[in-house]
Amino acid sequence: MNPKEKDQISLMADLLKNIYNKKFVNNLSRDFKNTYPQFNAEKFRKLVFTKDWKNKELKERMRHIVLSLNEVLPKNFLKAIKIIEELSKNISCESFELMIFPDYIEVFGQNYWKESIQGLEEITSIASGEFAVRVFILKDSEKMMKKMLSWSMHSNYHVRRLASEGCRPRLPWAMALPEFKKDPSLILPILENLKSDPELYVRRSVANNINDISKDNPKIVLRLLKKWNKNRSREMQWLVRHALRTLEKSGDKEALLLLGFSPNVDIKANFFKLKNKKIKMGESLEFSLELNSMTKSSQAIVVDYIIHHMKANGKRSPKVFKWTKKKISENRPLELSKKHAIKLINTRKYYSGRHEIEIQVNGNIVASGHFHLSV
């Protein structure tokens, strides 16, 4: 996951935490009361809205509600999960809010494998269980992945999507799956079953899962996608592009070839210019260049730029940014310009000093420069 995605997730979490509010808790209490008349709604509300409620972040609020629910539902998990399953059939809340239900299973259902997995399968249509299922994968990966392989053939597309999303090695916001970072072989049969799923919702999860795998096992991904790429349907070509986005940005030669970009591109860069070589925090780095094709035939190119950020120890860390994809031919130079904002973000700490920039075309560095940042 790149810094931009992490920032988006952080912002989303800040916005979403307020869906867990008094209205939600009141509606949830009413729905529980209708399903389970013994539900003590007043006690539940008092347990939820403690003095530090406003200071809790999204996942803290979710878990706090779950722990509060456990105080007013039957202590017997098998009875509690039956109430939740029944409630889920007639719930009045929105789907994301109901992530509390899979979370309840994650916290209290680990000693009841059969009932917990059945509960996740039932509930995932209204609240996806991709976070909760991971604790069961960590406890017994072979057993859980065998079940998820069967889910990949389920008639309900929410369950099929859970089969892929739940085993992503690097799922954002979720606990990582170190075993699958090392060896994703148990994931691959699931992705094979889902690669041509009729639902884009499912195929997007497949692409994201493969992108996760590519960060630790690029050769496995390239071997898999070379096979899939023989299917030239629009849907499969979209999946391949989406799955290769990390390898494409890194300039991986095999990935670029799969995407139709030759790493042997014959391009010359002219007039690379940084508008200002001294930048202050909050300003933008502006740069431009001209690209010329050195062959008569048209060439498909993907242009990225790499900023080598100064670190606290004086070394530099590269970060690839997407720029553009074009076709270029002889005698038709391509003029490009870009403004890159240098601003505070949650996922990067900036340091004063010399930063470097490189222009990458089809994985090849064609121009470079440097600038000084003052923080």
C-alpha cells in the first residue's frame, strides 16, 4: 500500500468513525430489542457512551461497541450468534456500520469454529467479514482456506468476494498474514476460481489480492498473469492491469511487457528542467521535459517520476509517482510538465536537504536532477 492510499484510508477512518453515533446505537438497540426482547437497551447505551467515547477512533469505537454488546447478550456464544444472525436478516442500519457483527465473531467466537464460520458466511452479505476471518486463518490456515476455497464457488457474490478479500496478504486496516507473504500457494486456487467472476466487485478483490502478492512474490504473480493474459477479454485485461500496478510503478520489465510497454524503448529526453531548485514545505516542485522517439515506428510509453526523499539518517528513500501513458513517434516530440505538491501527510515525514528526482520511461531512467527542500 503506497503513502497516498494510506492517507486516503486515514482520512476515511476519521470521517467514518462518526457513523458510530447516538442515532446508530439507538437504532441498533431497537433492532436488538425487537429480535431479543430481553435486550437491556438502557444498559447498552450507558456502556457505549463512556467519558472517553469522543476520543476513540473508528476501530476503537467498533471494538468498544462489541465489548458492550457482550455485556447485554447471552454469555453463551452459540445463543448470542443466533440472535445476531436473526437480527441481520431485518436490520435497519447501513452495511459498513454492521462491521461490529463480524468483529463480535472475531473476539468471542474463536473457540466455536463451525458456528463462527457459518455466522460469517451468513452475515457477510450485510457486513463483510474479511477482517474477522483472518484470525481463523492464523489459527489454522489449511482448514480455513479449504473453507474459503468452497466459498469461492458460492452462489452469493458477497461470499465469493470474502473468499478473496479475506486472504489478502496485506489487506489495509487488517492484521497481516505472514504465512501468505512468504508462500501464497493456498490463495492461488481461490483466485483461479474467481478471476472471471461475473461481478466486478469480486474481480476487483482478485486484482487487489494479486497486487498484494506481487510485493513479496513478483515471480509467482508474473507467471500467473502471463497465463491469464492469454484471455484478451476487456474484463481480464482490466484485471491484469489493476493487479500489476505496483510492479508497473517499480519499472519491472516483465510486468511492462505484459502491459504492452517494451523495456527496450528507444527514447531520448531533452530539456529536462526544474523551475525552482529551492522548495519550501507547502510549495510545489515544477518540472518539464521533452521526449523524442528515436525510431520510425510508434512506441507505447509509460512515464513515471521518482523522488528520492531525504531521510533522518541522511540517506534517501525513492518513491515512484505515476505521470502519464502515451504513444510517441519519430518527428513528433512529446512535451510534458508537472507540478508536484510538497505538503505534510500522515505517512511521510519530510527532512530538509538535497532531494533527487528521476524520470522513468518504461522502467528506464532517461533524465535526472535535484532540488533542496527546506522544512
